Amino acid sequence: MKSIKKGNLILIPSLLGEHENPRDFVMPFLTQQINSLNYFIVENARESRRFLRKAGYTGNFDEVKFEEINAHSDKHKIIHFLKPLLEGKNAGLISDAGCPGIADPGAEIIALAHKEGIRVIPLAGASSILMAMMASGMNGQNFAFNGYLPIKSHERSIKIKQLESMSKHQNQSQIFIETPYRNNQLLEDILKQCNENTQLCIACDIMLSSEFIKTQSVKNWKKQLPNLHKRPCIFILHAY
């Protein structure tokens, strides 16, 4: 009996925010790829439909299947999302913003795909984490992404000091993020806990008209604080 060739899991990068002309940020090969699919595993179906239309998707959504995966998804349930791929169908994986699998629950379905022998195909696109690192002027030979810091103020302060120490002793740029409505509090904690000569890059609203990217010492940041409330930000520390 002839075995069925497995489908591919195609990792589709989405936009980093609302753009006046979104097609300007979508490469032609991406539009071609998404138009070959009618099965998507996504973080949010509504947002993914909006993105697909902006990216030039011409399919009928009544004939398209979306499965949602997020931080609250049952790990025993999401394995079934791969069933169509095991039967030979290709699927697209889409994050709410940026690249799937990077600070994104889609990493779980990617890991399962590898276990099932499904080919994973990443497509080129914007990653706010890498773009912030590129623009920071900090050590791009040695850096670490730490995700979200602890929510509790005391634990967060300890973590900030740890990251600063690691950066100094390992010459390693330390990247982290926060839920946008807690950005200002995080910035206050960074400035309170870090040495004045430690460098801090704040990369905010990347690729949007309101984009703000600046690297300077903690001492200089204290002179004029930016308002980061509800704006997607990447923070990078480097201590010398």
C-alpha cells in the first residue's frame, strides 16, 4: 500500500501593526504562498482573516478552515490540528504579529510537526525582536531573548539586576518584552535598578509611522522619560 505524502507546515509572518498601505510590506512570494492554502492554524482567527485579506488572499473564507492556538490551548487537543497535514494537506501557521514561533504559542505546534515528520517551512518576514537588535548598536554577536519578565515588582527587580549582571560578565545583550499596558512601570524599574552607565535600547512601534528606537545610558533616560503606555516595545540592556 502506497504511503500518503505528508503536507507542509508553512510559517507565515504577519504585519507588526496597522499600516496605511499593508501591501508595501508583503513580499509577492508571500501572497503566492498564502493563496495556495485553505487551512490555517492561527493565534486569532479574526485577526488572521484581516491580515490575509491585506496580504492579498483571494480565497473564499467560507471554504477556509481556521484552528486557533493560544497560551490557553489544551496540548492534547492541538495535536489533532496536524491531522490534515498527516493526510497530505499543507497548512499555514500565523501569529498575531511578526514571525510564528517567536514569543508565540505557535512554537508548540511546530515542535509537534517535527515529531510527526512534517516538513516545516519558514517564510521571510518582520521580527520586531531582531529588528530592535539590529537597530540597537549593541552586541549582535552574543544576545539572549528572555521573553516577559516577572509581573510582581520585587521579582521583576531581581530579574533586571540578574540580566544586567549577565550582560556585563558575558558581554551579552539582554532582550525582553512586556505587556504594553505595563511598559511604563517596567521602564521605571529598569531605571531604578540599573547602573547609570548601563545602556538601554527602547524600540517601540517598529515599522509604524510612530516608530521610536533609541539607545542611551540609564543616566540619560532618566532625564526624559518616553510614554510607552499601550505601545508594543522591545527592551534591550547592555552593561559594560
